[in-house]
Amino acid sequence: MNFIEFQKELKSLPFFSVQDLRKIKGKIYHHRLVEWQKKGLIERIANGVYKFSDVDLDEQRLFLIANKIYSPSYISLETALAFYNFIPESFYNFTSITTRKTSYFEAKHGKFSYRKIKNTLFFGYHLQKKDNLYFKIAEPEKALIDFLYFNSQLINEFEILELRFNTAQIKENLDFQKFNNYLDIFNNRSLTKRANQLMKVLDVND
């Protein structure tokens, strides 16, 4: 299979993984990928994920790549909070939740970090559409709870205010009933205390 045929086979995917290659008609060997990289036709991103060189990567396509690099996972923590405009945007640092071991990948287009959570707490995400593809991202409520869960050091007003939370956006977009329901599922006294303190400091209680 030549490159033009290969690109046609994967035309619906701006980037692809080694697993995707198993779904196409022709067989692609590793030396072909190396050859096409040298010619500048494709570019390796990280962990067996590649993109076609003529494809531009915006933020949401990088979210898709984050899902693909390490699965199962969904975008959460600082990246999701920035996506919802709850905190200032963090460029080129893509944070996710996974049920696999905590991992980190550094690539040309960004840094991809994954925090491990137990299976029973791997919920509260949805599919967000980008072009004809979908990426998995935490709901606003779960993104905030995930963030508090992994940041146990947030125990005083100064540390919370330093994060520059966007109070107006939180008031407008957070479903407080869902937020509290998710807290109940975690059943973690320290987490609930941090969540209540955050809401008090930001004065965003429902």
C-alpha cells in the first residue's frame, strides 16, 4: 500500500494509532511508518499515535489525541476547568483521568498527564463533538470534584484564591445538585470539606 492509498483509508481520521492500522484493508509495517516520517508525510505524536503532517492541531483535536494516547481516559482537572472557563487557560498541558496507572507523556505539541482513579469513581464525563469525531471530557461538576480530589493541599482561603477561579462562570454553568450528588458518590469527608470551603470562599453556593 502506498501513502496515497493509506491516507484515503484513514481520511476520516486526522490522526491515528497503531490499533487503527489493524482496521484498514492493507497491511502496514513499522518500517513504512518510519519511512513516511522521514519524508515528512506523517508525524509521531506520542505512544503509538501519529498525525498526517498537513493536519493542524487545535486545542480540541489535542483533547482527542489525549484520549487516544492513553485509554480509557477522559479530559479533566485543570484542562477541563479551563475549557469551561472556570480557571485561566493552561496552554499545552493536557490533564486526564484514567483507571490505569498514573502516566505522563511529553510531545512536541504538548504535555499529556494522566491521574489514576479507582473504577467506581471513573464516571461523570460525556462526549463532546469536534468535526466528525468525539472526545471524552468531564462534565463541569466532575472536573471540579476531580480537581479537588487530587489537590488535598487546598485547605485555606489563600490557596483557593490563588487559583483565580471564575466565580461568574461557575455560578452560571455548575449544576449544584449534580455536584453534591457526585460528592456523595465519592463519600470522602475530606473532599466534601474542601468542596464546601471552595463554595464558601467563592460565594457560589446554590
